[in-house]
Amino acid sequence: MARIVHCHPSQTQYDFHIFTDLDFWDARLILKDLAVVKRNFGQQPSGDEFPTQVVGTDLSRTARAEIERRIKRSVGSPPRHLIVKSVLMDGFFEFDPAHYYPARWNPSRMLHFTYLRLPLEQGGLNSPYRTVRLHWIDGKIRLERVQRDAKHDPPITSRKEALRKQHVPLCF
């Protein structure tokens, strides 16, 4: 499902270097024990289309095959940095789910999967006064920021939750 682009050997210092359209955080979870996962800030290929690069030195053939197999079997989604940037600049983010999700998925499953991949810890998307809403418009999934009816301040019940609320990540 996810796409892979191999880096030309003359443009890299690694033995194994590929770009993928998986989000950085998803690729880290999938490949945590096999290779190093980095962000792609470059333009060849574009970091907006292929936000992640996977690199490694002295990888065996089986490790390379396993990396490619895991990436190809995973389901991609729109990169989180594009979602946040578009919502902050334009007020909404819209995408065609046919580019990311299998055709056999029903619309409710696509919305559920998209919602689970959102970086809701970011203040740009989710705050005590604003939240996001997902809905369908002309065959596309649209994410919009909406005003909450009342201030949402969830109770903190454990030390782990308190630490998570205290240290909000500044980047995604």
C-alpha cells in the first residue's frame, strides 16, 4: 500500500536508503528494530509527498527484504505535518481517501482510521475551546476546526496523564 522510492547510490552515504510516503511516526513504529528512520526535509523527492526516509549500513538481504515488506504492507495516511499546516493556514484539510486507503474499506472505517492518525495533542488542532470534525464532501474526507460548545477540560486521573499534559510536543 505505501510507496517506496529508492535513493540513487551516488546521492547517499548509506548502503540502504529509501524514501516512503508513510508518516514519520508510523514508520518508526513499523521499523523500530530494523533500520534508522529519518524525516525527509528535501526536495528530491519532496518532503510533503515522501516525508520519511529509511537508512541503514551493513544490512543483510533478509533485513532489506523485511523492511520493504513491512512498508509495502502498511496503510499510509496523509502526513501529519501537512494536516496541521493546512488547518492552521486554510482552516481545513481535504484529501481523497482513494490515494491512501484500500478500496474495500467502507466510509466509516476510513473516517475512523483518519481520526486515529490525527495529531490531536497539537494545540493547532485540539484545544479546550476548539476541536476537529471529520466529514465527507464530494467523495473526499474533510477535516475542519470547529468551536466547542463549552470549555473542555478533561480530568487528570493519573501521574502519567499529568506528565503527558505537561509536556506537549512542539513538533510532529
